[in-house]
Amino acid sequence: MAAAAATPDAAPHIPVLLRPLLKAVAPVTGIWLDGTFGAGGYTRGLLEAGADKVIAVDRDPLAFEMAQGWAKDYGDRIEMVEGVFSKMDQYAQDLDGVVLDLGVSSMQLDLAERGFSFMRDGPLDMRMSQSGPSAADIVNEADEAVIADILFHYGEERASRRIARAIVKARAEAPLTTTLQLAGLIEKCLPRSKPGQSHPATRSFQALRIAVNDEYKELAEGMAAAERALKPGGKLAVVTFHSIEDRMVKRFLQARSGTAGRANRYAPLEEETDAQFRQTTRKAVGADDLEIDENPRARSAKLRVAIRTDAPAGDTDMAALGMPQIKGEF
């Protein structure tokens, strides 16, 4: 999501990969949907680049509260919708473009009471919509095997079983209720991090956040919804921040553009006649050195862009996207 403003009246920070994204989708005209509004950086960028209107979607009501100070300057060129981008085709049709910037926003990370950050003490929450089961519910109620699977498949945490075992042991004595409480427990399970390495709790917190907000399913269904909502010639731009997200986007666009590969490597690659998208490039676009210097978070970001054809929307094979599957309930 877009980077956060310090106050409701402050200008939003420039979000990751905004410059290459606007270049890749130029010219920006017509009606766009920003499915991850956050602090509004992408929405503002699209409007300044020439979009007639942006439909701003976010599941976090705080995003719209914080935007009131500047959004009014754009009048009816911004339409705010509290909801999830997987339902974007219910909010609009015949769109000229869709932008998705995946992950947690700094707006949420900066608020300790939202429970996203292992650097600030707060309730173990992580709910983007501020409703439904929280991260505390998962760590205190889910089976040990389910917790381990979440940490491994969603966060690619190799010490997942060791951490899950420690969580279950600790919660038997008292519930885990705060971010620093959980972060400290994870730190004890892992070797001390070296200078320059990420915090030991990074992967586990990522995994729990993804589980709480069902982010992988949301991404898969969101790309399918964009396919249904875009007009022929409409553009889909997705920014990802880790390998699983990028793999899902890559496989979706490959399948929809008829370039998903061959079961037999010796067989010729056949283009599908009913491809729903045309990829603008086969490789993801990353941040340049200047942007990485300005914003180190951009180092892991990848941008993929595709253009909608006039072929009918198809069905989405979740398994084919490489979406991690968790056995058991949480």
C-alpha cells in the first residue's frame, strides 16, 4: 500500500515504484481504480498524471479518515470505497486501469495500536479492516501444526516448527497479547541477527499478517476481478514485495497471456487465441538506485504490467498460481 502521511493534512509520501509505474501505463487517461489506497500516493499520482477519476478502494477505514485533508482538493475526481479489491468488479466496470500495491502500509506500521510492527509495543492485532479474528486469536487458539504451516508457507520461516512449539508452550502459561511479547519469544528461538540483517521476527510477523487478512486469496481473486472490470485496452499494474506474491502475479499473467510454458519442453510454445492479457514485458521492473537510496523498502519491490484484450474473462486456477495452502483452520 501507499506510504503514509504523518498527519491527516500532510501530503502522502511517494509510494514505491510510482515513477516506473506511471511510465509503464502512460498515457494515463479515463477512470482508474486504486485497490490499495492506503495514504493515497498512487491515487494522487494517477490524478496528477491525467486520470479523469480514481476509485479509491481500501478495507481500512482509517485510510479515508486520513485522506480528508487533501482529497477534497480533487472534488469528484476521487470516489472512496471502503471494501476489498477482490470485489472491484462490483464497484466499477469498463475501467481504463487498475493499480494494486500489495502489503502493509507505513500508515498501519506507524500506529502501535494496530499491532503490525514488532518494533512498537501494541496489541497483537494486524487486522487491516479492524474487524474479524486477530493475530492474537491465531497464536492463542490455532493448533501448533497450523501455526507452523502459516509461518513456513506464508513467511518462508525455516524455524517455523521451533517457533510454533515455543508459542504453544508460552500460551499454556498465559495468552500472548502484545507485539513485543511475541517478537521477544521469536527472538529467543533464532540466532542473534547480524548487522544489516532483518529482525528475527520479520518473517513470522509477515506470515501472521497475511493469514489474518487472507492476503494471498485476496490477491488471486483481485487479479481475476480486475480482469472482469477492465475494458479492452485497460491496464493492470501490480507491485509486489516478496517472492510468493510476485510468483502468483507472474503465473496469473503468464496463464492469461498464453505464455505459461509447456508440459513438454520440446513442444513449440503455442499462443492462446483467447488470451485475456498482453504482457508489456516478460520481466518484472524493479527500483533504480536513486529510488532505493530514497526508500530502502523499494529494494524488494517488483512491478508487473499487462494490458487487457477483448477476450472474455476466464476462470482462475488457484493451485496453478502457486498460492500456499494451509491445512486446518485458524
